[in-house]
Amino acid sequence: EIESLPKDLPETLVCNVADMQLNTVKHLSDIKIPAGVKVLDDLNKTIASVRTVKEEVVATPAAATTEAAAAPAADGAAAPAAGVAPAAGATDGKDKK
């Protein structure tokens, strides 16, 4: 949160993170605040950090498609595999007269 006269209100506040290394942080105090602008928040507040993360296993789209193809349709009939067109002459189960 900031406070300023309308004429001094900045359109953006910029913090350069290009020089950040692993296990470093940027604080609100690292932002260059324009003249006439007062920061109302804690200047020690972390606004950016660089950390490592453990590897996350994500389901592949192929696995999701295989599961969807194996699921039966609501009426008990087998659902066609994803991307497969119905067989010629196939109907929706309703006789047309």
C-alpha cells in the first residue's frame, strides 16, 4: 500500500530481479520509490524469492486419455476412445421411424 497525491501516483513500481541468485530475497525496501510517494507497508516485507523445489510428478495427458477411454458410458455401453469416430451405421440407441 502506498500514499501519494494523485499527480504523484506511479503507474508502476519496478524491482529488478535479474541479479537474484539461489536462496536470495528482495524486500519492499529494494523497490525505488518515486518522490512524493510514501510506502504504508512494512519495508522488510518479502516481495520476491528464489528457492529450489522438490521435483513434482505430474500426470501426463496420455494417461488421462487412457483413463477416460476405459470408463464405461452412463448407459452401460462402452465409450469410444478419444478421437475415434463412431462406426458407420451406429445409432444413439433410439430407433428412428
